[in-house]
Amino acid sequence: MTKKTTTVRLPEELATTVEVVARGRGISVNTLVVDALTAEVERVRHDEEFMGKLREITERDKEILDRLAQ
């Protein structure tokens, strides 16, 4: 799997807490963040209200792109 580097700026207190949680779990901060983001993506995937809004946004974007392509 190809990887992409992303910089995330966290409040210092949250960053410190994340480091402690990762050490306590015996994993890297990167793994903890990836796991948390993966769980959030799975959660919203099953959220019908969110998915409806996402479909509306996507459809609106498609209409704009179609107009620009003309």
C-alpha cells in the first residue's frame, strides 16, 4: 500500500496524551492515529445522515464540474 505523509498539528496536551496512550498500548503514535482515523471512517460509513449529506455534496460538485467541462 502506498503511503502519504500528512502533518497534523495537535494541541500540546492532546499530543502528550496521545503519546502516553500509544506507549501504554505498546504501539507508535502513528499506529494509534491511523487506528483512530480508520475507526472514525468506519463509523461515518454506517451513519445514514452523514452519507446522505456526502451524496448531496458529491452531486453538487459533479454538477459544477460538468458545467465547467462544457
